[in-house]
Amino acid sequence: MESVINSINGTVGNFGLFPVYLVVVNVVTFILFAIDYAITRIKDDEDTGLFHGTIMTLFAVAGGAGGMLLALALFTRLHICKANAGWWFSALFLTVLWTVSVLCWAGIIDLRLGLNLSPTGTGALILTIYFAVMNVLTFFLFFIDKRHAERGERRISVAMLMGMAFMGGAAGGYVAMRAFNHKTHVWYFSIGLPAFFLMHLCLVLVMHSADLI
């Protein structure tokens, strides 16, 4: 037992308390979401859970985004709908931010933001084409969904719209949302798409500082 304690103390001494904190907060967040999900299933009421949704999200903000994302993936079986789209947006966005933060903290990514923010080379060209294609596609998906909504036809799923925005089409989706007055009152779109755009911008800056583009 003493050797185990010494081993743990040695590990903490080498890496500090930050990794231990992240492990604990993610485990706690996962357990809380598991309990919350069980309560909603027992009571058959999506609005009756362990805590208010804002409180649950604060655990993800505090570092438990990975635990939140894992819980969502397991308990919803990767199903994204209107009832849980807000959870998915928060989990994905915060998981990416925390992952980048941890990689910077660990020295895996050397963040050096200089004045030269003009990426060049093949990597930058590929990334530019990728974002251009994703934004054009996302723009037209929002446009098509708006037309289908007006005609009462089959809609494009929330998962598809949010997924395309998350994967790089946030700017195109936001422009379409404003141009066609579509999804503007749905908070996880009106807040989520600008948040995804900022996330993409941060990722590009991180990749540039790490000499990846």
C-alpha cells in the first residue's frame, strides 16, 4: 500500500496537480450526467434531472467536457435531436478548447503567436479549400432547410446542420441563418455557430503557431 501511495505521489510530483484535477472533474461530470440521465428516464421527463442544465454545463466549463461528451455518446447512442442539441454543442465546443489547452500546457503544442499571421504552403492551401467547401455546403444546407420549412417538406436534421457547422462550416451557416432568418431564435444555433467560428479561428492560430500550416 505504501509503495502505491509513493508511486502516486511521484506521479503527481512529476506532472503536478492539473492532470489529477482534470481526471477527477471528468469522472465527476460523467457520474453526474449518468445519474441525471437515469432520473430523466425513470420519470420519463427530459426537464426533470439531477440539477438545472446551467449547473451541469458549469462542470464541463470547469474541465469536465470530456466526461460530458462521453456520457452523451453512451447514453444517447450518438443521437442528436432538438432535446439534446444544446448539450452536444456545449460538450463538443468545450472538449476542443480543453484539449487544445491541455496540449499547450503539456508542451505538445508550442503556442507562439507572432505578428506574421499569413500562413503559406500546401497545408494552408488545403485548409483554405477545406473551409471554403464546408462553408459553401453548410450555407446551402441552411438555405434548403429554410425552403423545406416554408413548404412543410422533410427537414434537414439538427445533427446534420450542427455537425457541418462544427466541422468547419460555421461561418457559412451563420451567414445563411441571418440572410434567410432561419434558426435565429434557437439558442444553440445563434450562439453555437459564432462559438464554432471562434473555435475554428483559434485552431487555425494554434496550427500556425505550431508550424503545421
